[in-house]
Amino acid sequence: MSHIISSYSRITPGSITVNGQSEYDDENFITFAEFIKPFFKRLDLGYPKFYKMDALSKLGFVAAELVLRQVNYDLYDKDRAGIVLANRSSSLDTDLVHQQSISNRSQYFPSPSVFVYTLPNIMIGEICIRHQLKGENAFLISEKFESRILFDYVNELFMHNRIDFCLTGWVDLMKDKFDVLMILVEPVRIVNSGEEHGLTLPFSATTMDELYK
Amino acid sequence: MEELIEKLKKEVIEQLNLEDISPEDIEADSPLFGEGLGLDSIDALELIVLLEKNYGLKIEDPKDGKKIFHSIRTMAEYITEH
């Protein structure tokens, strides 16, 4: 069974694009928080939990939101969702905040709400909670964006009939540097169901490399 | 007491990252959990840290938490009494 990429988002410092179209630009931001907060407010989701997330989760949450809002949700069995993401920095950005809070014995006040984000797959959890997704998930760490590894992993899940659709890509953040490619992969049969339904790019490592450029 | 209540409102907003909520939005007697501010279990832990960090108060018995963190006023009363 062949699969297609039906939508994708790309977030880099100063720019957010969806399916190759510019969604938001802000070249003057200094911190990640300054960049993402106005854009999140513009999405008008009414989701206050966003403000409690760490930066990495905010980044993945927004990227997934942009991708999933491009397609018709009713076509999916949300119990058969895949989420396979990767990055370079793991949750180090938040790990350092936590480390700082426990480094001084006389000022030893670790924050529970920081500590819960000291794993990168918590970001996947936040996406699942928001969109009520259940199924298979994995978070991989690699030095750089490796489309082949992601493609093979996602393909295996499809081949073993574990999932119906999959969010996959690269969500990396460290300090105020960030880099995201989030893509939605689904079987061609959904696209052929007659609904108007996003892009129809072939799902392959080559396509992923093209979108990441 | 009223001064402490206003101070606590600001501290809770900051500690729990309650975006778009101002001190005026929080009633001193409204429940903090459930129908009130809709706080969760991680928020409860953050409130315990807040009391320890800002007021040097340790809650020895977790069962007391429910009473202490019922509202901003009950928090203020606990701080005043201890």
C-alpha cells in the first residue's frame, strides 16, 4: 500500500510555513517565547494548558496543530495514530532549567512543572492529549535530520498494520534556536475517498529531504 | 490579610503560568481546583513549592493540602497561622 504526505509544517527562526506557504513571519524576535506566543494567540485555540508547556512541547504542539488542521479529521481512526518524531537536543533545554533549580543546596526548589518535561516524548503526549490520539509513538535522537530512519520506522508501522496515519518529522529546540519539519502521512485510500484532502506528495525519504531543505 | 491575599494571587499566577488571568479574575474564596481555576495535580505540587520557597512553610501531612489549597483565602490563613 502506498502512502502520501498530505500536509506539512516548517518552523525555523523567524518563519512558519504550512504546505510551503508562509503562515507567519517575525524576524525581530529575540527569544523563542517572544516568537511563538503571538502566533499561538493568533491561532485562537482557547487552550490555556499551552502556556504551561516547556518550549519544546510548545514547538511540537504548534507544528502538529498546523498540520492536522489542513485535513478532515473525521476520516481518521484516532486509536490508530502514529507519532514518530526525532531531534538532536532531546529535552536538554528544559533539563538545564531543572538542573539549575537543584544545583544550589540552600536554594533547592525543583519545580514539578519543569521536571515533568525533562523527557522529549512528553511533547508527543501533549499532541496526543490535544487531538485525542492513541496508537504507536516513538521519539528518536540523532545528530541531524535523518529522513531515512524516520521513513523506515514509519513504514514499518504501516507495513505491520499498527497505524492508519502518522505524524512524523524533526522537532529540535535548544535555547532560542529551533528547527521543525512536521509531516502528516496517510494511505492513498483516504485521499481517494472523495473528500478534498490536502497535498498528495509521495511519502519517501527523498520527499522529506526536499521539504526539510 | 487582604494585602497577603493580593500578594498570593500574583504569586500563584506567576508560579502556575496562568496566562491571560489577572489578580482581579481570582475570587479570594473561589475553589482553586475543579470548577475554579481548573488547576491540576502538577499545579498542586507547584503550590506546595510556592509555600516552601516564598514563606518557608513545609506541609508535613499531604492530607492537609486539600484544606490549605482550597482557595487563596485558605492559603493566606494558613500562612498567617504559621
